[in-house]
Amino acid sequence: MPFADDPGDRRPRRTDSPGLRALVVDDEEPLADLVGSYLERDGFVVTITGDGQDAVDLARRIAPDVIVLDLGLPGLDGIEVCRQVRTHSDAYIVMLTARTDEVDTLIGLSVGADDYMTKPFSPRELSARIQAMMRRPRGGPTGGGGKASPHVRSIGQLTIDTAGREVTVGGTTVSLTRTEFDIFAALARDPGIVVTRAQLMAAVWGPNWVGDDHLVDVHIGHLRRKLGDDAAVGRYVRTVRGVGYRMGPGQ
């Protein structure tokens, strides 16, 4: 299968040097090697496997920062790999699929994938998307001494700490993926303002991301479910029909 932007025969390798870690999971060896070579060029320590169960074990052992995961793996498929990895890892996950059926995409996202690409694709575009993900802010100090932090916002029983990257409802921590948190943080920056899907896409995936903005709706649905929110009520996330989303009143 031809792919654009092939840099030549540069087989990726597993190294022990420090740095960001990437796990590439695809049973098409030439494609896996090509993706791995791009990620290695971008500074990642790359590990490649074509086996789903091996991918689950590797994800636990090497704690990758990003996982490029094929949907159509033999045996343990990409959906189940993603589901199992999400029980212990918040790595960014980009799913690859040769099937264009939207249902496949939505199923993949429903188990915690952050993004997807349909084969054939440009490895250069995949690399750009992953770099945009890695530029998102990570957790940091939240301050101390009992002083209120400007990074902490409370809405009813919900508290979102954008510096510590933590969301709690009624004092209980809510486990969100990085993408779910980034979408929620974008809404929380100015709770009274409606944020369009295009603005959320630019804030979370980057201004040059090209894809279906329905991706936002899928992640909003996951976010609401984890917050115990009802779309009809919009206690924490409200839909503004035909425009986008804004924070709810917390009641």
C-alpha cells in the first residue's frame, strides 16, 4: 500500500535513551516501520508490535506517552486493546482504521481514543497531529498555603483545577482522558461564553487540524457521562444548538 511522504528505508528501533515514548501497534509491518521512523525522527523512543495482547502488556511496562493503534488487529483488536489500556494509562491514543464506516470510528472513540486517521494516510500529517497533542499543557503545581488558586474554578459541586488537571464532583475525583479534560478546560476558561465546535477543535487539536467536528460531540458525550450530567439538563455542559457548548450553572 503506497503512503505519501515516505522518507526511505529507515527502520525504527527500540532504544534505552530517555525521552518521550511511543508505541506503534499495527500488523502491517511496512506501515508500522514507516510511522515509527517518523516518530523516531521527532524524538520519540519507539516500540513496535503487531500483536494486540503484546500491546496491552507493553503499554503497562513502558508507559508510552502516545500510542498509534490499528483498529483491525488480528486476535485482540484495537477496540479491546484501547479499552484495556485505558484502565491504567492516560497516553494519547490515535486509532488507525482501513474502514470508513463512522460506526467503527465512534466505537473506537467510545473506549478512550483521542483521535483517528483513515488509511491510507500521510505519516507527515499523523506526525503533525501527535506533535500538536504533545504541545498541550500537562499538569503542574497548584500552589499551597491554603490560598485560592486562579487555576481552580468551582461550579456547584464540581471543581476543575486546570493547573493540576483534576476534576472533582462532590469531592470525588473524576477520571478523564487528556482530551476530555482539555475540552472541559476550554469551556471553563470563560463559563458564560459559548464555544463553537470549531473553536474547541482549534483549542484542543490545533488550528490546522482537519477532520469531522463530530469528534467534539463524541468526547462531550463521554465527558457528560463521567460527570453524571444529563444533556437534557446541562448541569455542567450545555448544548447551544447550531453553535456549540458552554458551561452549565452547576444545578
